[in-house]
Amino acid sequence: MRTNKESLLVQTDRHLLSGREYRGASRIDGPLVYMRNTHAVGYGELVEVTSPDGTRRAGQVLDTSDDAVVVQVFEGTDGLTLPGTGMRFMGEPLTLPVSEQMLGRVMNGLGKSRDGSAIPHGEAERDVNGEPINPTAREYPRDFIQTGISVIDGMTTLIQGQKLPIFSGNGLDHNQLAAQIARQAKVRGNSGDFCIVFAAMGIKYDVARFFTDSFEETGVLDNVALFLSLADDPSIERTITPKTALTLAEHLAFDKGKQVLVIMTDMTNYCESLREIGTMRGEIPSRKGYPGYLYSNLAEIYERSGKISGRSGSITQLPILSMPNDDISHPVPDLTGYITEGQIVFDRSMQARGIYPPINCLPSLSRLMKDGIGEGMTRADHPHLSNQLFASYSHVKDVQNLASVIGEEELTTLDHQYLDFGSFFEKKFVNQGFDEDRSIEQTLDLGWEALSKLPSEELQRLTDEEIAEHYGK
Amino acid sequence: MKERIVGQVKRVNGPVIILKDVNDAMMMEMVRIGEQQLVGEVVKLYDGQATVQVYEDATGICPGDNVYGSGMSLSVELGPGLIGTIYDGIQRPLEKLMGASGAFISRGLNFPAVDHEKLWAFVPTVEVGAIVHCGMKFGTVVETDRVLHVLMIPPSIAEATVAQIASEGAYTVDDIIVTVVLPNGKEEKLTMLQRWPIRIPRPVAERLALKQPLITGLRVIDTLFPLAKGGTVAIPGGFGTGKTMTQHSIAQWCDADIIVYIGCGERGNEMTDVLREFPLLVDPRTGQSLMERTILIANTSNMPVSAREASIYTGITMAEYYRDQGFHVAIMADSTSRWAEALRELSGRMEEMPAEEGFPAYLPTRIAQFYERAGFMKCLSGIEGSVSIIGAVSPPGGDFSEPVTQHTKRFVRCFWGLDRSLASSRHYPAISWLDSYSEYLGDVRSWWNEHSDGAWQLHRLEIMELLQKEVRLQQIVKLVGPDALPDSQNFILEVCALFKTAFLQQNAFDLVDRFCSVEKQVKMLSVILDYYQKGSEAIAKGVPMVKIRRLKVVQEMARMRLTIGNDDMEAIDKLQLRLERSIDQLGGIYEN
């Protein structure tokens, strides 16, 4: 056994050895490279991998022991050879140089320029893995963000500092919705210093293009930092993209005091990359082959949002994920729903009926809504109104089921009134234009207009005063 | 803590570390790793090697790093100052951590759980020469306005004589308060502080039968599926069904003396919400702030996974400590699924053979061990205290057939199943009256009957029967429409619908409705059943159901949970009288 003095020597040695290059890998398997006979390498250290042709790639230590080190290479292992692969262990975790000038730039998943132009020097170096925010240091988010979209503002209100994912499916309008939110979102009475961090994981070029075009048209592109790891980039790069993006977001929000909206799409691709690495390392899988630590891993991403007391900035997350086969119980949406503060759920049948945004508000939820709405924030009648709309709309579904069995003719008058309400609610309240920006008052008034299709004694979740003030007006 | 080196790091794989050159490490010993002094625990020993699980992020740990032993198992500090504090999973006070590392939690920090500087007003209760036994009280300290902290002889001392005791005055937790002489002549100096290993239950004299209900203020729970003090309950539900809200409500309004709230792998903002809300809320029974009886443990989902595994034990050990002082303690564990997943993750990293869905084969044993630490006990000192466990379960995909829900059901005696369709229509608390059950009905029957003039048992049975009938009728309605049913049966649907909105639903944000007193619950149920009785009679006389339903007083009933105060029993009596009169009037018209 070593004494303290000896171990101090080992520490010093390690410092001196970091940065030294080793050549010759012992095994390459997918994105993982195994190397033997190195000095003692720290867990999670940043690695610079040199390929035989001299290009450099970034990697990270996944497993370290006396005799071998396992490194995952973010830019993929294409072109590496066993004898020709070089490695330098940097003695520190993967960091990102962050600066305000990164706004307006297009970068890859590691924060390097995608278009060849130089990225400005960072003002600070940050560990991309971040550190957990102390729950006692958090400030409870309660500032209402007006997105201008009725079904979100009225029913699943977005709050500054919230993480609210969009559960969508292939071919649904989630990109349009995310772009519309990015364009219209504002905190009322406070213009704030607003900016967007956009992280793309494994999405198609066209989709990335749609977002850049949309940002450009509205003139916000200078206020957007894009981290793109597209479908044809190495899948391993996707596992680091959201972390890089959030590292910049944390800098902008908590050091620079900006209100940051982080859009991440598509989280399902991110999870699939994790599964890929897990399988390759021979880990014991849990549900559907996803690694057992998927929950913790997703939490490390989603929990990097919120507000810190005493600092003016905030990070609001809007992750987009596609539910494979529209299955909300699939591990990715399921685990996400357990971490995030609610969810916005898309419904294919609503899109088929031409309703935009095709949000089914019944399974949708905003957990932070309760403290961000009502008197002084939106309007006094908002909490009860949204509650009533939920209850009534959920009854519409029962009536529709009944009607499909016994036929609409057999329904009672009250049931018909419910159907009228339902159709008004979907076509007028939920449905709106891609460019339509409704104020919260317009939204709430529309809600009352919908409820006025029902007899007032059905509105048990509203107080008599509220009914007297707004009903049928 | 750098004196004793127990081994060197051989391999690092996330939160699991293998040590080499190990000879004197203990099983479950707490260790510190590397120069950063990260906290870990020895979980396996073999062939000069040890497996250690690390309670902090392992980045930067190298093979060859020294590992230092502490000589004791992972344990918690127990003494005055716990109440009102917020801890992480291994009992580090988060506010102190914030003072040291700012808004983000750095690694390798170490703080004592309670304030060692603060002076507490000590009052002795034994005299020099007295014979004391383990668990016996030797003094008290006012911890908060409502908690009189009892200082006890630690369980390790079976019998001793008091040789010296401090006089009344202010002391810190490190000051020696009592000196006792053991029968073998050895002296022991005791402070206000005790340490106890988290994985070992604190000893008690005897387990007692459960007989009192834990009143939660939620009608659906208290009246339909009561939990006994010292009992265990699981609340399973998919995301968004209101597990956390239900837990919060119970933590706020239940009649336990002490609450230990464990946020195990849940959202950071939720814990902030509790932190922000609890100090402002006032206990309806004592008029004091709720924080004065609450200990919080926040190991949010992005904090290290091993600490999440430990958080449950940290919580229950503190609960047992207060139980030994004679308090009734309730633990909220939100959520035990995250804890089970932490077990799975660690087991996977240790390359153990998995059982169902990747969970280790010892999962049911661990769940059972945890829930068995609840109970209504006769403590070592002879007084009675209880620990009740309310564990949330988050089944993936809301599917109750998954291993954690299934195994939990085997070891709890009460089950409050949350229903997604109820939550979607914003029926909160979304506790399903069809899936839920309570095995404590028999245990608490006499208590409840005493508090409801003997009505509770019958009324409960009656309404449960109606709800069962409703299910069958609803099936018919779904096929042929409501018009096909006679009014007498339609009226059952009507009464059940009213029961759901007027009784089962509860608004956690309404100042009146968020808590419902026992008396009000009893009265409300009796009014609703009276409505059924009188209404059925009237319908038999030929009164159309629509007429009854449209009565103004019926609308009032639907809102009585919001409009009538918790001790305004007269108002409910009046309502009942008017209801009876209105229906009688209607009956009168149609009889002629």
C-alpha cells in the first residue's frame, strides 16, 4: 500500500503526463476505441484522437482501469486504424469555450464551427456536463410566457424557466409550432434580453433549414446559436450535442442575464444514440434495449433549466421528441414525462381534421401553470376557466363515444350542446394560423365564447361571479 | 480523514468503482475517494478487491487514486436542528452547500448535518444517581415551536447510572451533557448528538397493533381508503396523474407530528415549490408554520444516482429517531420507482445478473425491508410512536403490472391507484375508487365509528355499493344511451356524479377545500346519501328525476365543499334540512 507522499508523487506524474500522445489502439468497436498501457487516466477525461491522416477528433473516457481505457469518439471512428490511432489524454473533462458571440453562429455538436469560419475566443471554459443546481438556490418559476397560441396559453401555460416537451409523431407539425413559439414568445411587460439556443440531434437537413429560414425571416437569427448534428453526422455526436448547447445556455442565462429558450429536437434520436453505445459496450439493457441509466441521463439534460434566485436570467426548455408509432408509453416519452414539468401532446387525428396546432389538450399538462396564471399574471378568471374547459372538453369525448354507438339522433339536447361546444373549441379555440399571435385576453374570451355554448348550470368549476361577468358576453 | 488508506482505485465505471490492495475495509463502510474526497460506500469485498459506490459524480477519478476509510458505516447525525432543514440524499445540508459552492453543487464538499455552533436550551429530566436505560429520556430541548425534542440514552447503552448531568442552560450539540457509568465501571460521555447507520432499523421494544387512522384531510382517502398510523401505502400513477400533488397535500395537512419528505430522483423545481410553500402554510391544528414539523430530503433526478439510492434510508432513519421520542411521523417517498431504478443502474454497473426488466433479483427484498420499517411501536423508553410510509410509485407507461408496482403491492397494505382518465378530466385527487383498496378498514373501524356516531362503516359501504352499481349502469348507458334506463336507475348515476364532484374531488388550491375535517367529511357523506334516499323515495312516487336534479339546493350541495367552512357543521345541517324539505315538497305535488 502506498503512503500519502507516494500518492502525491503519482498525482504530480499524472499532471505531467497529461497531454502526452499514445499511439496504437488495441480494439475499435463502433464509436469506442480501447487503448492499453497508458498512464492512469481519469474517468470522463477529454481525449484528443488523431487519425492516421492527421485529423483530430474529440473523445471522452467512458471506462478506465489499470490495464485499459475505453474512449468514445464523438466524431465517429471512420478511417481509424489500430496502429495509426493516436490519443492524448487532456487531464480535464470535456469543456466548451463559451461567449456571447456564439449567438448568430452555426456550430456542430461539439461547438466547433460548421461553416469553416472561426469561432470567437471563449470568455470562459465550461465543463459540458455541468453541475446540478442546488434546489435551495432555485427560484420557483412563475413568469407567464405568452406564446400567442391559445391552446398553450390558455390550457397548458408555458412559464419562464419551465421544461415543456412537445410529444409529437412523424409527419406532424411540431417544427412549425416550435418555430412559431420561438417567434412569438414574450414575457408581458418585460421585453427582457431574449435569445434562442437551438440543438438539433439527427434531424434531416431540410428540417434544420426550415428552422434557420424561419429565424432569418423574422430577423432573430443574430440571436440564435445553432448546434447542428444532422442525420448524416456520426450518431455518437448526438450524445454530446444537447449538453454543449445547454452549457452555452447556462452561460447566457446565469452569467449574462439573458432569457434563453432552448429548443432541442429530436430527443428520440439522442436516446437512440445512447442505446447504440450501451449495446456496443455490452451493458445490461432495460426496457426496449435502452440503457438502465436513461432516466438519470435525460434528467441531467432536462434539469439544466430553470431560474436561480438572485440572477436575472432563465433557461426555458422546449424539447421536441417523436413518439415512435405515436406510442406515449414508449420509454423515451414516458421517462421524459416523468422529468419534465408537463407535456404538450400532438394528436394525429386532429392534424388529419386540419386543425393546427394539432394539440390534444387532455393528455397535455403544464405543471407550473398553477402559480403563473390568475390575477395579476394573466387574468383572474383564468384558473377556473381552464379547469372548466378541461372538464367540459373531456365530457365531449364521452358524448362522442356515446354518439358513435347509439347515433347522434338519440342524444339529448344537453349532449348536442356539448358536441357544439366541442366543435367550437377545436375549430375556433385550438385551431389558429401559423402567423396568428393571440393575446391572452383574446384567448380567454374565446374560451368563454366556447363555454357559452353550454347551459350555465353545467359550469360547476366556475364561480357565480365569474359566470355573471363573462358568460354569454 | 486521511489517516487510513483502505485501497487504491483499479477501475472506474460511472458511479461504481473497483478497488485493489484492499485488506481492512469493512462491508458498508463509508469511504472517501481520491484527493477530491468524494463520498462512497463499500458494497462488496472479494479477493483483496472491493466494489465501492460513489455518491458524487465520478469524473476525474483515476486508477491509482487512494481511498480513505472512515471506520464506520454510512450513517446520519441525529439531534436537535434536523427539523426545517433541507438535505441531499446523504444528509448534507443543501443550504450550507450553497454557501460553499454557490448555486451549483460542487463535488467533495462535507458539512455536518446539524449546526454545531448553535446553542440549544437544554432542560434536564434526570438527576445524578438515577439509573437509566437505553431509549430513556434524560433531557429536552425546544427544537421548534411545536417540536419538543427529547434527548435519549442511545440504544448502545443498556443500563447505566448517571454520574453527572449538565444543569439547565444553553449548550451546543458537541457539549457533553451527561456522563453515565456503565455496570462494568466504564464511563460514557453523551452529547445531544447520536449517530446511526442508515441501513439498520433503530431498535424498539415491541410492535403494536394499528388502530388510529392517519387523517389526511383528503376525503377520498380518509373516508373511503383510510391509512392507519404506522401503516404503509403505495400511490402508483403514470406521469401527470398527480402523485406529487397528492403527496404534497398529505404532507401539508395530515395529522402526523413530524413529516419527512423525500424527493427521490424528482424535479428540482418541485422541491423549490415545497421549500417556498411550506414555510408560508399554516397547520390548521396548531396554527404554526408547516416547516416547523418538516424535514426535507431533496435528491433531484440530476443529482448522483447512488445518493438517490441512499436517500430513502437517510429519511427513514431520521423518522425512526423522532418516533423513538414518541412522535407520530409520516414519510413521503416520491418516488420509490426512482429509487428502484437507482438500484437497477448500480446493479447493472456491478455486472450482476438481472431479474425482471433488468432489476436486480434482490429488489423485492429491499422493498420489503424498507416498508417493514414502518409501524406503530412501543419504543425502548416505553412510550408509543409511529412511522407511516406513503410511497409514490411511477410505473413506466402507467402500466401497473411492472415489477416495482407489483412487488410494492405485496408489501403495503393500502393502495391508492391513480387513474389517468380522471386526471385528464382534472378530477383531482385522481384516486380511482375502483382500483384502490385499504386493508386498514378493520383496524380503524372503531375509531371512525366513534367519530361519526357509528355511521361511518355503514355509510362507506353504502356509497361503495352505489359506485359499483354505477359501473354496471354506465356499461348499459354506453350501449343504449341514458334514456333507456328508468329514472330510479338514472338517479343512481346522478347521485354518483354528484358524489364525484361534490365529495371525491378536492381542490388543493382552494383555501377551504384543500383540507377537510373529519366532522365535515362525515356530514357531507350523510347529506349525499340522504339525497339518494329521499330522491329515490320521491321518484318512486312519480317525481321525474330532472325535477329533483334541478333543485337549487342540489346545486348548492355540489359546491358545499367550497362554500362551507371546516367547522361550520350547522350550515351542512341546514342544507340537509332544506334538501329534505324541497324533495318532500316535490313529492307532495306529484302524490296528489
